[in-house]
Amino acid sequence: MASGLDSFVNRILFDDKIANGRNFIGTLKGFDQTINIIIDESHERVYSTTSGVEQVMLGLHIIRGDNVAIVGLIDDELDNRLNLANIKAEPLNSVVH
């Protein structure tokens, strides 16, 4: 999997739903053989059924590889059209192994 991340470096990614249900977005700056990843200009999207999506700014963030569940690229054009204040959803659950 590590070699598959090479093409994601310096691109904005939907980093993962990590194992505890948190959801991060940022620019992938690096990773290692155990998929520990470094994302810059990152923020966490926090979902709620009563209010819109909250974005918590984090800046440079390191996520341990054993917590990474999903990594994918963001479609910037589509993401910029979203009105996160109007999106309501159940918070994401933790991944069960």
C-alpha cells in the first residue's frame, strides 16, 4: 500500500476515516512503510445530526498507520461546491476489527 501513496504526495486527500471514526482532510506531505502519514493544512470534519459539519483546523498533523482505515483523493471542484453548514449526518462510528 505504501507505494500506492506515492502519487498522493503534495495532493489534497480525504485522509481517511481513521479507526476511531475521525475524519481528516489535508495535503499529504509524507508517509513511511507502516503508513504513518503526515498531512499539512489539515482540518477535521465533525458531523452532527443537529447542526452543519464543523471544520476544526489542525495544521500539520501526524496520524499513526495502525489508525488509518481509508485514504483517497479529494475532488477539489466538487468539495468546494459543498455547503457544509447545511449537511447534517450521524457522526462516524469507530472501525471494528
